[in-house]
Amino acid sequence: DAGITQSPRHKVTETGTPVTLRCHQTENHRYMYWYRQDPGHGLRLIHYSYGVKDTDKGEVSDGYSVSRSKTEDFLLTLESATSSQTSVYFCAISDGQGEGDTQYFGPGTRLTVL
Amino acid sequence: AQTVTQSQPEMSVQEAETVTLSCTYDTSESDYYLFWYKQPPSRQMILVIRQEAYKQQNATENRFSVNFQKAAKSFSLKISDSQLGDAAMYFCAYKGTGNQFYFGTGTSLTVIP
């Protein structure tokens, strides 16, 4: 299994509070991604990173920001959480070369915003 | 943006039988990759199989195989000799020349003992 961890694994918070989710990899892969998974929508890309301090928006980036100060860490921040951001969040990595740029996923974080 | 469509929200199969999950995609690119991922109740996303569009031969991994029809933009997954452990949500995914992956909405597979 690819070395990807996410923290926390579960979080309950209240509307309006800031939340930061962390993804950590030990594979030294260049690309890192944040997705959210909701019933009926599959996986939707929030933001991704193609290198340290290099990030870009995905399909559902409103209300989210990211940072990547080190190759191994990719942080997702909800500046002011809303109930619509209740979801399961997945981090994924890929090395951008060979094997079809296959993505490998972390275990997910279940976030509940009350 | 590319779109990936899985038209079967739910499927069921008898244990030891064969089932085929459908996936279609829309793209104008000629070089791309296609994937099937499995998500069991543990929620972990697991790569099942990968297909490179420039390869005409269909990918196979043990009991899992694909039927890749490039002209029809179709990428179905066949599971042979279904086992109880195959019960999961299955996602089809596409990656072209850009950095993004595009996922379908998933097919929930039930295996009946």
C-alpha cells in the first residue's frame, strides 16, 4: 500500500469554525489531490498540487484553500465550515510518470459540520 | 472537462457468476488512461485495473478484465467467479494529458450468496 495518511480520520465541528485536514505521504510523489465524496456525486476534485507551493483549483474549490510547504504534506483548510461541507474527504497522490499516473488514495476523513 | 458516466447505480450478482459494470466517457484526446477503483465498506479506495488507451489489448488482473472500446468510448469491467469480497462500490476514472482525474458516480455491487 502507498504510504498515505490522513488526519484526523473523523471530525465533528460547528458551522463557522475553521477546519484543517492534513494529508501526509512517504512516497515522494509530485502530485497530491484533495477530493470530496458525496452520495450520487462520486469523487469530486477540490484542489490539487503539482509541486511544493504549486496548487490549482478543481471542480468544487469554493470555500476551500490548500497549502503545500513540503513535498510530503498537503493541507486542506475550510476557513469557515458550513453544513454543505459535511462529507468524506480523500487525499490522493500520483508520481506523474509511468504506470499511467495512477492515483493512490489515503483512508479518508469523515467531516461533520453541525 | 471530461465526463465519465456510470449508468448503473446498483448491480447484483450471484456468487461464482460473472457480472459486467459499464462505463462510458467523453473526450477529444487520443492518449489517455482509464481506471477502475473498488471501494469496500472500509471506505479505502483500491485500484482494480488500469488501461492505457494506446494499447489495443484489454487489461486483465486475475478475475478482473476490461472490455475497452476506444471508438465507442466505452470501458466496462468484467468480474468473473464473483466472490463475497467483491461486494463494494466501483468507480470508473479517466486521466488524459492534464493533471486531473475524472471519476464516475459509482456502481454499488452486491454479491448474493
